[in-house]
Amino acid sequence: MESLVPRLLNPPLTSYFLFGPRGSGKSTFLKSRYPNALWIDLLQPDTFRLIAARPERVRELVRGNPDKKTIVIDEVQKAPEILSVVHSLIEEKSGHQFILTGSSARKLKRKDADLLAGRLLWKTMHPFLFAEIGGSRSLTEVLQLGLLPVVYSSPEPAETLKAYTGLYIREEVQQESLTRNIGNFSRFLEAASFSHAQLLNISNIARECCVERKVVESYITILDDILLAFQI
């Protein structure tokens, strides 16, 4: 179902980063848009081990596939060292288009990775927009479950959303040591969800979670960094 929903994202013709939360449809979109691309998927354990151990293998893969002019590197934050290799390949001006996806720009920034300033554009893949789904969901459903494609396309969206939240807490928050108190963070997520589509009252959430206001502010920054929320 996810692949049948046309996205409004207009990708550039040059190389670019495509960031977005897990399950937002980045891979589905790119596989449909670039069916003949050379695909380097760092979520695959064997691929990750090979590339992480020797980032220069990216250059070997590119040169070993001369017919592939578009190269997609999926979940690039898992091996940020390869960005220097991509940088050097772009400098060769060989006519390749590099598309680097990621679910967390925070990991790249924390590791002082080569972010190829001025070489790659930055694009974001958000969950579905209301205009993209054509009114196939009621406003109530959207507010309750959101519009992440992985949830939207599930036959059991409520259970999928619960599992998705657990995955994010475990892999994006706990394993990255973004906060020491997972219990407080989980309570914050629940309290914040009641303000969906409304202005967030940080002081009220802090009282509900029995934590200081600055703790809630740090939690909101975490959601922003892992692309689940956007501060305006």
C-alpha cells in the first residue's frame, strides 16, 4: 500500500542526503524512483561489516559497476567514515549521482563526520501528508495514529505504532545513550502525545512526568534530532 501512494517530494538531479525517521518510506521511494541504482544497504549485516571494516570498498563497488550512474547508500549514519570516500568520488566529477539516506543526522554530527558541505543537498522524507493520502483516513485516525507509512499500511496500525515506538526507544534512544532514564522518557512520550496537533505546553508536561522543565526540553531536542518531531 505504501508504494502506491505518490509522494510530493521532488528529488534534485544532483547528489543529495535524504533524511527521515524509520518507516517514512525513504527506501520505497528511492527504489521506485531509481530502479537501476547501485544499492549499498548498511542495514544488511554482511554489507555493514564489509564497508565498516574497509570504507574504500565503496570506491571499488562504484568503479566495478561502471553502468550504474546512481549510487544509493542506505542508512549512512551506521558507517559515517564512508562519507570521506564519497566526498573524494564526487570530487572526481565522474557524473555519478550519490543519494545517502539516514534516520538520524545526530549520529553523523556527534561523530564529526564529513558532511560534504556544499557538495550534497539536504532533503527530508516526512511521513505522509494529508494531501498524499487523498482523504483515505479521517482526521481522528490521523491524530491518533499519525501518518508514518509503515503504520499507515499496516493491517493493525495501533499495534504497529506501539512496536515502532518500542523500537525507537530501544535502538535510537537507549543504545545511543541519549538519555539515562528511559522510564522518564517513555512517560514524556505518552504525555506529549496528548498534545498532538496542538501547541506543546512544556511546563504542563514536566508536571505530569514529575521532572524539571529543562529535562522535557532536552527530550524534545532528542525527538528533533531523531526526526520524529520538528521545532518551529
